[in-house]
Amino acid sequence: MAVQTVAGNTASSSAQAVDLGPAAALSCRECGERFELGPLFACASCFGPLEVAYDLPTGSPEELRKRIEAGPDSIWRYAPLLPVPADVAEKPNINPGFTKLVKADNLARELGVTGGLYVKDDSGNPTHSFKDRVVAIAVEAARAFGFTTLSCSSTGNLAGAVGAAAARAGLRSCVFIPHDLEQGKVVMAAVYGGELVGIEGNYDDVNRFCSELIGDPLGEGWGFVNVNLRPYYGEGSKTLAYEICEQLGWRLPDQIVIPIASGSQLTKIDKGFQELVKLGLVEDRPYKIFGAQAEGCSPVSAAFKAGHDVVRPQKPNTIAKSLAIGNPADGPYVLDIARRTGGAVEDVTDEQVVDAIKLLARTEGIFGETAGGVTLGVTQKLIEAGVIDPTLTTVVLNTGDGLKTLDAVSATSQATATIKPSLDAFRAAGLASA
Ligand SMILES: *Cc1c(COP(=O)(O)O)cnc(C)c1O
């Protein structure tokens, strides 16, 4: 296949070949045309989205498994499967990943799951959301292409992850968010010292603005992690698939429930599972992928239920702001994957989101953000509907920390009693054990 070079807004003047490890080229998801590695995101022929194509390792699965297991406790243990240079772990990066896979037996009992229920808890990442995974990869691409400013359009978590990663990597950052985000997310995006710009509009307006900025001299030399670096960024989500399989003892889960914002995470987890099968690292057996949305922003769920192949954009209105993308770029691919694997896409109300956040906290001691509530709420709904099989191994993602979205539960999570500091007062409150 011919490799074509297309001018991108790269800041690098050197013609030196970029070293992104096993990444060989970019290839179009729609027509398969290949392009040289660069800051490109759309196919020059058909405008389809580009993704990273690899020269994957050829050794025996046992060897590769051993090499991974001996690697660092971060996503860099999977460097041979990622678009990053081999010495990535020695560079200044926030080193996310290898978060806990919690066997959630209390929650399983409550939900009647007998086949094994696990929560993949990504609140343990450096900036407390799964976004550190995708940003860490984008930083390496930005370095390789010579970008000096890191940017993004964000529903909140991404802005914080970019701010932190840029600070560590010694890059400038300037990130864009809807002006009305949760206070916790604004502070977390600003505290790392980069520029933070609130846009008067929703996420889809922010994203449109960033697309304009990329094409303008004002954005010259900027790496937008989820726009012109999107093919690399997306690969970070594969590490969730790798970790879950490794932590299950190199085995695919039977069922997995994943939140959907743009849908990138869901599509790349599927890609990660398929790569592990191809490499012989896990046994090839069927798995089902389920997508979760909030009712107030459920364009993919609506399309799934209506049997449509295209996703009609919505105007988001939900407390799950990290998932509030009304026009999700990967929506059609999510529909394909849910249908191909025998999964489903479902949505829950904001009230169910809050209930699910509290259920996870009460049963497993894990405080998830609203996206986690969406995912567990949908899991619960699909178990009740008989769509998720309770006798099979099921993994539920918690993609962010509840401290980021305190408002969602603050009204219903308060002190049980407020008393004078005396035993009499405590007795009167009726909380004593005897
Ligand atoms: C961004 C985000 C997601 C999903 O993102 P995609 O755009 O679908 O990849 C899920 N959970 C949280 C907490 C997020 O910040």
C-alpha cells in the first residue's frame, strides 16, 4: 500500500523520522489508506478517522507476557503495544495506569451476580480519572512532532490531565472547557499552572472552536491531544483492556460495561482485546461490550435502541458532565461494536446515577464520579432486564474520582447527627452500639 505524506500543522522543521516504537503508520478506519506518522486525524481521501497501525511484536506469547509482567507498574509495561518510544519510562511523564481491579463481592451479592464482578478503578490515576492514560500517550506524540504547547477541548477531566502532564513534561498548556463545569474540575484544571479558558457554550461548542483554532495561525505549533493528536491519544484507552486481561490472569472478561462520552474509550478497549487475541496473549473467546450513557445525554443509546447506524446529536443536560458530549465522534463505531459483540447501549436518569454512586461507595468503599455512577447504574439496569448475564464474569469501569463531582451527592451525604461533645448527647442521638 502506498504511504502518502500530508502536510499537518507540525512545529517540527526536522525531516527526521519520528520514533514512536511499534507504530508504523496511520491508517484510515474507513478506506484503509495509509499515511506517514504525523499530527493528522482525518483521511485526506475520504475524511474518515485515522488510527495507528503497528508492527506488533513477533516473539512467543510466553516471552511477551514475561516481558510485560517484568515492566513498570504503569501503562508503560505495555510499551511494545503502544505508539511510544522504547525508552518512554525514562522520560518525564505522569506514568498513569496499572490501577486496581477490585473484586467487588459485596456489590455482586447486592446485584445477584454470581459469575464474578470486578470494578476497574481508574480514580487511582495521577489526576484521578482515566484521561491520564490517553494524555500520557499524546504527550509522547507531541514530543515526537516537536509541539511545545499542549491543548485540548475538555468536559473537565481531560483539561486536568493535560495540565498535569504538560507540567511534568515541561510543555506549555492552554486548555478549553465549557464555562459552567463543576468547581472541582475547574480547580483541578487550573492548579497545574497552565492557561485555562472557559468558553461560553457547551462541549460541542468548545470542540468546534478548537477545530477552528487548529486551522488558524493562532494555533500554530499546538498539539491538541483529542484533535490533531487524536489517533495517538485514543491508543491510551487500549491499556484498560490490557490491564483488565492481565489482572484477570491473562483472560478476557465475558462482559464489560464502559461509559460513553465521545465513544473513543469503548472502541479502543475493543481494539485492545482484539490485539491480545491476535498476539496469543489471551484465549480467543466471545466477550460482550456494553455502553453506558446518562439519559440527559444519550445520543448513542437512543440510536442503539432505535436500530439506527447513525447518531443524531443531542443537547446535553445531565449531572454526568464528563460524559456530556452531544455529538460523539465515535458513536457509529460504538454501535457497531455493541451489536457485533452481542452487547447493548443503555442509559440511566440522574437520580439513578446518584443512587449508583452511593451503592458503590456503600458496598465497596469506592467513591466514583458521576461517570462511574452512570456505568454502574446501567449495569444494574441491564442485569435487571436480563441483558447482562449474572452468571458470567463482568467488569464495570469507574473512570473517575467522586471528589471531582461532590455536588452530585452533597445534598444527600451529610453528617448523621451534630451533637454537643458529651456522652449524654451521643446517647440521645441513638447511635450507640448497645
Ligand atoms: C472522558 C471520560 C470518559 C469517556 O470518554 P470517551 O470520550 O468516550 O473516550 C469516561 N469517563 C470519564 C470520567 C471521562 O472523563
